[in-house]
Amino acid sequence: MSIQSTRVRVEIEGVGVLRAELKRFMAPMTYDEIVRKLPLSGPAAKWDYAVYVPVEVKRGAEKTIYSMSPGDVLYWATNGSIVFVFKKAPPPTHSVRIGVLLDDPSLLERVKPGSRVMVAPD
């Protein structure tokens, strides 16, 4: 029997810790690969609506999404990144939803580009 969800800590330099839950039903193959490789870390990059972190995961987009909302956690296949959304916007091309933030996503607005981000089991 496989695990259906995994709680993670998202530790962001200069901001603090956010909790998230990755959910297998959203994108099972992507979920399995990401969870298997935890902890993942990298430098933050930022758009006006999300923070993304390049990670050591290379997959296609198994269940592409066409909208995203604050609190969504995505895997962006084109860039090999995990994306944390803090404003409603169109998603990056070839993105899949893999989970949700359990804490206030507006904290992500304080992230500075280049800040270290680590995603680890909680």
C-alpha cells in the first residue's frame, strides 16, 4: 500500500518555515519521485505570484493544470522546479499540482531571490 500524502516543512532563509501537504492523487508518479528524493533544496527564484525552486527531479507533466490559486504547490516540468503560489495567476506551462500549503501563502511575498529553500519531511 502506498502513502497517499506527505507533510513537509518548507524552510526559507530569511522568512521562516511553512508547512505543506503533498498529495499523491494529484499527480501520482510526480509525487512518488519527489517524496523519494526528499529533502530537496535550492535557491529561490520569484515571480510576482509565486516562488519556485529548481530541484533534482526531471519528469514530464502527467496532469497539466490550467489555473492555480494561493497556497497551491506545483511541479513545473519545463524547469524542473517546485512552485509555491501566493497569488492567483495562470500557471507556468507544463505544471502539475502536487499539494497545498497549510500555512499562510502571503509569507512567500517576503522571499528574496537567491534565498536558500529546503523542502523536507515534517
